[in-house]
Amino acid sequence: MSKIIKNALALTAITVVIGLLLGVVYEVTKEPIAQQQLKEKQEACVEVFPDADSFEAMDITGNTEDFRAALDEAGYTAQTVDEVYEALDASGETAGYVITVTSAEGYGGDIQFSMGVALDGTTLGISFLSISETAGLGMNADTDSFKDQFKDQNVPEFSYSKTGATQEGEIDALSGATITTNAVTNGVNAGLCVFQLLSEGGIG
């Protein structure tokens, strides 16, 4: 019986030590990880809105319900807007927005990206923050040939074609990865939907 108690106490002690070590590791790595994530977001902002002089995070916590309602009404129920940055020019005036979107329709899980939108509604580009699609298929979304199809287009929404894009706002679907194409396209359209709310004012 004493052996069982000793073993139980030993296991308890080990568990406590491991817990403490994990806590220390978390505290040590928390700040560097946060800094790296911030750096990646800033780099994404620059990539999708290169003409902006600076970016300022907007407080959208009070607009979450408005965003959700607008997205649901437009049919983008699997998309969420996570963050919005105001893109500022050299004089500090608003030049547009960088909108971070998560689309839950990816083949390999959630796809998160940032997109730049100028004040006139022109989509300036997209930059992926998180994507885990199939190598050689869905992961081809994170290539310039695919991403650039969204670049410098002024359309209220995008669509995709499996047989080749023939009109403005239409992109070529990824070969063998229609699910990924659909997830990204819907995500961009969700961002444009929220942009309309931003451009109407009263947000942030």
C-alpha cells in the first residue's frame, strides 16, 4: 500500500513540475510569438496595400454583430472578419482598409488572409496568413498566379470559372481544388461586403 502511495505522490510531483515548466515556457515564448504574429500582419498589410504610409488597427469589437448580420444576409455564413486596419497616406488621411478574413470552407481547415481595399472599392491584393490545403492542389492558392487575379479589380464581388475566366471579376479556379477556390473567393467577397459597411461610415 505504501508503494502505491509513493508512486502516486511521485506522479503528482512530476505532474506539478511539468505544469510549472510548461507555464514558464509559455511565459517566455508568449511575447516573441506575439511579436512575430504582429510582424507577419504588418508585412501582409504592406503586401496588399503597398501605397499606404502606415496602418492603424481599428477597434471593431462593437461592430461584430453588424458584420455578422451583413455577412449572413449576403450568404457568407462560413466567413468571419477578424481585424480591420485603416490604411493611411503620408498626410494621415484614410486611403483604404486592410481587412483580415477567415474562411471556414477550406479543404484543409480554416483559411485566413488579409486583403487591401482602396476607398473606391478596388481590391488591391490578398496575402495569406494561414492556409493548410493540399500540396500541389489547394496550396497553389498561395501563389502569385492565383492571388494576382484579385489584384487591382474594382468589382462588388468575385466569381470563379472552371473553364477559364472571361469577364471582369471572374478568376480561374485552381485545377483540382475547387473547394479551395470557393473558400478564398467567398472570403474575398465577405471582405468586400464589410468594406461596404466601412465606406458607409459609423464603423470603428
